[in-house]
Amino acid sequence: MLNKQLEKIGLNPKEADVYLACLELTEATVGEIAKKSGVKRTTVYDIIDSLKEKSLVSSITKNKKLYYYAESPKKLENTLEEKKKILENMMPELMSVANAIDKKPKIRYFEGIEGMRDVFRDTLNYPDQEILSWFPKKTGMDLGENFFYKEYIPKRMKKKIWVRAIAPETEEMKKYKENDDKHLRQTRLISPDKFNSEINIELYGGEKVMIVGFEEEIGIMIESKKIYTALKSMFEIMWSGL
């Protein structure tokens, strides 16, 4: 049990075994430590050197014979404190690197019918919010009516997620618009001459952009506040003009 605990604070399994053997033996030769720890004698030499570097084992010569002994377990506490101070000093620089990475858009790709469904399902992770959508000239029935009408829309409505959608004025979309009130949705139609899209774009979660190409069977999820904000501005301009 102690071996596993020592591993958790930074010692590898053999270091833990050798350190505990030294601790129990008080003072011992390499052969005695090897026998007690179960670690091969040739390996014990390397392990002892490693533990010496960590100030956990020291040596003493008696009658021209070299003995090793474990330093107080308090040394482990001191070592952890030193590591903690090093980490604290490094933290500002580490965070600046992390923040720089966070500013880069995170992009994920999905393929196939199930992959596209997963992209739509991600929009359900933001209850009591609004999805802004550009619908294609053909709705996403490629994913199956059972998915949209039996899974996706009921879950979206249950989570009180409203949709504002801009769609090309096709016969299919006119029928789709008839169910707006029932499906917590508001759709505004635009002439297909001005808006003739074959992909579905959705903005949600305050920083996410979803793009689905039904014919190609691909989905793209972009996480970027800047891209989201730019597209939202474009959406609102189009929305107010319809």
C-alpha cells in the first residue's frame, strides 16, 4: 500500500520499493537492499543513484564497506514543497501559453449520418438559449424524420431552446414554417435568388458554429468567439431586413 502511495507523489515503482527497503533496514548493503526490495542487484545501483539525487537516500562507509540508509520521510514533504514553489513560479508563463492556445479556433470534423447527428446533439447542451440558423433549400430529412421529430426537436423543446431561422422560400420551407409555433421556432423566408444554400449553419452556445453538408455527409463544429460574433452580426443584419 505504501508503495502505491509513494508512486502517487512522484517515485516510480522500483524507487518506491528500494526506498521502503532502506527505510526498514536502517543501514544496509546493496545486496541486502536487493533481497529486501525484490529488485535486481544490478538495478538497485541505478535506483539508489536516482534516490540520492532526490535526497532520499545517503551512504556511509564502515569498515571499508559501503552502507546505504534512507533519509527521513520528511524529505518527501520538503521535495513536494519545492516542486509546488517551482510550479507556482511557472504558472503565469504556463497560463499565458494556455491562453494563447485557447484563442485559436477549435475545429472538429464529423463524418457520416451518425456524425452529423452528433453535431446537432451538441446544440442541446445549452438549455434556455437561442440557436440562430441558416437553413439550406432542403431540410435535414437526410438524417431521418425519426431523428428530428422523435429525438432532436422534442429534446430541444424540453430544454426551452428557441430557434430563429433564415431559409430560402421554397415550397418545402413554407410547409416547414407552418410548424414554427409548435416547435419553438421563428422562420423568416428569403428569395432563393438571394439565398441559395445547400448547407446548414447554426450559431449557438455563445461561441459555437455548426456547419452541416447533408449531401457530403460531413459536419464541422467550430468553437471560436470571434467567428461566432462575426457570423451573428451577419445573421442579425439579414434577419432585420426580412
